Amino acid sequence: MAQAKAKDVLFEPIFNNNPIALQILGICSALAITTTMQTTLTMCLAVLFVMTLSNFSVSLIRNHIPSNIRIIVQMTIITSLVIIVDQTLQAFAYDISRQLSVFVGLIITNCIIMGRAEAFAMSNSPVMSAIDGIGNAIGYSIVLIFVGVCRELFGSGSLMGINILTPVTEGGWYQTNGLMLLPPSAFFLIGFFIWALRAWKPDQVEEEPYRIKPNTRTSEAF
């Protein structure tokens, strides 16, 4: 029973309740840091680390956190973990740290991390909370990797800095698509991902809250 629950907690956020595709959270990082796969994968690993440990830590002390300051405590834990990630990147991957710029620090305000700490970690065991953090981080990462692959491959003709589609500027045949290197392209790609996911899983399509009948006059619609 516990194994089945753990499996549901781990896999549910990947496609059935994806934090970006279904909950529409964490969009900012998907727009800003997905121009190359190096920065994309670094952000994915950073979010995985922060979300897993923040969920675990919040759950571990949840019974000792006064209700009126719980958000402050959660943010303090998340901030501490983000500082560890930021300092580690500056020490061992300085070039990537510069490319990510302020977006590592903005993990602190990522709605997915804050949301899981409040909605799940505050009411579940540390192990289950850590599994929930891993599942949501994987769901987040799948969307970012999809966007990052498309943007780097079609925008620069490369993946991880290795030429796949040799651009004409280097004697190849591929004309790079500059739009893919601009933030708006991430919107289109996320929209395409959501469309594909909901075509695969029609139960995720929202019901229309109100549909005006063909013969309804505008004055009667309100």
C-alpha cells in the first residue's frame, strides 16, 4: 500500500498533474534559461536539489512550526538551499553561473517549490515529501528539457554545444532560426507541449465555464 502511494506521488506530477503544463507554474525560468541545454540541465538539477531537500526539511519540522510564521520558515529553508546551489555553481561552474545570472536566486520564489512545501510537505511524512519533491522536479524538468532541446537545436543548430545541424555560417546547410533564441519562442513551445499532452490525455482539458448558445442574445448572456 505504501509502495503504491509512493509510486503515485512520484509519477503523478510528471504527466497527470504536471506543474508547468497543467498547473501553469514556474513559467519564468522556462522562458529565461532554456536557450542552451547546459543552462537548462543546470536549472533542472538545481530545482531537483532544492525541492527535494526543502520538502524533506519542512516535513521534518512541520509539527514544530507555528502556523502564523510557517511561510517565513519555509522560505528560510528554501533560501538556504538556493544559496548552497548558487555558491556551488560559482565555485565549480562559474561560466554557467554567469549565464544563469539572477535566475538561480529566483528559485526562492518559484511557485512550484513554495506550493509543494505548503500543500504537501506540511501534512505528510518526510520520506513521502521528498518523493513528492522529486516527482514535481522531474515533471518541471521534462518541460524545460523539451523547450531547451527545441530552442538550442533549431535556434543554434547544436545540442550541448555540439553541432547537430551545421549552420550556413559555418559552411553547412541549416539556416538557424533566430526566433527560437528569443523568450517568446518558449511560450509557443510550452503551448505546443500542453496541446500535445491534452491531446494524449483528454481528461486534462478544462470544461468551458459558460458557452453562449447560437440563438442567445448578448443581453441575455449575463
